[in-house]
Amino acid sequence: MSPSEEKAALVIPDHLARVFRSALSLPEGELRRLNDWARSNISSLVAGDFDPETVSEQLGISLASVYPAAQAITSVLFLSEPPGTPDLETLTPSLNRIGENYAAKAKVLLDGIGMDPSDAEYVRQRGYISQVVLPTLEGLTAVCDLRGVFRNLPSASSLLGFEPIAILGLELSDGSGNSTTSTVQVNEKGLRTIIRTLEQCMMQLEILREHHKTFVRSEK
């Protein structure tokens, strides 16, 4: 088998197939608008440091389409070798198995997009270490419930009052791309404690980020 044939064997993991199918089913005009935005915001895109709702409003593209397109772009960047240099030729068979003419659509979405291989490798490995060993929190949904307080449970006894409860859905994923949702409940006091703890954690992350920038500058 020639080197080019070996490269052509590169496949898209099963758990990403639905992402590519969602992104590449978009009309060509929307793919071009996403491409223009991605070329101007590649660093924010690969780092996940962007607001899908803002991008959706700016480009006039549905919110449900923005994230899959961004994930498809970063996936191609990280699947290619060296990372950061999209090699759609090696992905063409896999893309066309996912959908008809998807390789051509991927060229529209990825046209002119790339990044320094060393930067891409750092982002790829950073993403990897943030998802291995333990499940990663990918998203959070929340609803409020006004729960009845009865004298005896479970029975049609006297209603004593109501207790507000927050119900949280924790969207988790593991390093293999498996997704699960864990649902928990918390009262108002507990929710305030969680918010306060998260705010303190964010302050610590900001301190670490600033020290990281100083470290990188000193290394240069």
C-alpha cells in the first residue's frame, strides 16, 4: 500500500459522524458564512472560547447549526497530520460515506482555515487531558419546581405549603465520546452555595491563567 493510500485510510470516529452530518447538511451559503467567521476567529474557535448565540445572530444561522459546524472544523484540524493543516483528501472517503458530496461541502467550510501545527497540537492535547480519567461537564440545564409539602408522604394528607426546588441536568461526556445526563435537585440555599463556590473557582482559574501567560512569556 502506498503512503497516499495509507493516509486515505484515515477515518472519522463514529461519535463524530453525526456532528459532520449536521454541519455539512447546511446550505452552501451558510457554510461560506461560517467559513468567513472561522477564518477570522480560529483561535477562539479551537479553544471553544466563543458564544454560539452571538455567532448565530451575527451570521443569521440557527443556533443548532453553529456548534456542530465549529466542532466539525476543529475535528478536521485535529484529525489531520500535522494537526492544524486540514488534509481533506485523506478524509474524503469517510466524509462521502457520511453523506453524498460531503467532501466538497467540507472544502467550502474549511477553505483557507488552518493554524500553526505546534499551536494546534497544544490545543489538541490540552483538550485531551481535560476529558480523560474523569467525566467532563459539557453543559447544564436547569428548571425550577414548586414542590408541595404534605403532612405525610406519600398520601393525600394535608397540604402544609410549598418548597421551591431547582432541578439541574448535568450533561457529561467521557474521553470516548459517550454522553450521559445526570439529574440532581437542590434547594435555594444549596444553589446559592454552589454559585458562590463556582464564582470562587472561576477567580482561581483566572489567577492560574494569568500565571500561565507570565510563564509562557518568560519561556520565550
